[in-house]
Amino acid sequence: YVKNIPEQKEKMAFVFSTYGNWRGKTLYKMATQVSSRGFRVIAGHSLKTPESYPPAIRRGIGDQANPQKKHIEGFLQFLEELNEILKSYSKGIKIDVAKIDKGGLMGFFFGNMSRRRARKAMGEIFLDESLCTDCGICEKGCPHSAISLNPKPQFDMNKCYGCWWCFNHCPTKAIYTKKIRGEWQYPKPNKQFRKKMNAER
């Protein structure tokens, strides 16, 4: 997506991400990619949210009640800082490039999960044809164009990144793996998360 954005000339931007258990280097990598298109990254923040990675949910990793009070306070502080930056910019004050950290000590040693590791961790994808309704949601939503309908979903493992989008969004839970089937889907932010975010508007 970022690679398709037209080249910019020092246009200001901020980066924002959410994470369930551990944020890794996501924010840093986002800032690097955005900067490569000519943007000046002037702020960044990661908000801890409910875990959306099915294997982690299955193992009980990541609090589904996130964000906690301290996370929301940190998010609100980030919004205040953005407002101050905009005020300064409107007065003609040059805004410095933000220093986006690399995910702390854990990020230094482990980094983000590679495509190869993510694909291996997910394993082979299966389809319960008795549950599949040929709705096409998985094909349309796959961010890597790894699914085609013929007429049922066909999975191209050479294109698949192991992101679990198809599993999470299948309305009939027809898509599954060897280890996970019929449970631990996370198709959208849960009710408590939406309620908390609406309360902070």
C-alpha cells in the first residue's frame, strides 16, 4: 500500500498501530516505509488492544479486555501531543522528525515474525465444503490475492502470508487449519473495545 503512495516532499505524517500481546518493530517499520515515500514522520503511537491472532487467543495470550486504563491514557496523551504539533505548525514552527523506537529490548532480539515463520506457524489451510456458501468474502478480502473461487475457495500457499484474514472473516467458519477449527475467530474489534473507544471520543 505505502509503495503505491505518490512521492512526497517533506509532507508531515504520523504512524499508528495496534497490537495484542507484543508490538514488535511494527511502528518503526511503518515509519521507515512512510519516510521512504518522502514523508516527515512527526509522531507515532501503538495502542494495546485485544489479541486478534487466533493461535495466541487459543493459548490465552493477550488480554481480550485491553486496552486498560493506562493504555487509553497513553493514547489520549498521544492525541494531545498531535494537537500541540498542529498548533505549532500553524504558527510556522518547523516540526522535528520523531524518533520512533524499535520495540524495546524484545524488538532488538526478536523483531517481527517473518512471512516464512507466519506461514509455517499457520500450516495448511482446509475448507469444510459442507459449511462453505461460496460467498466470496475470503477471496475478496485476502490481502495477498492467495485465494480464488473454483467454485469453492482454492488456497495458493505460495502467495499466502499466514495472516489468518480468511479464517477470521469466514461467516460460516468453513475455513480451518490442522490446529484451529471453529473457534478463536476475531473478525472485528470486540464489543468491550468498541465501547471503550466510543467513550473516549
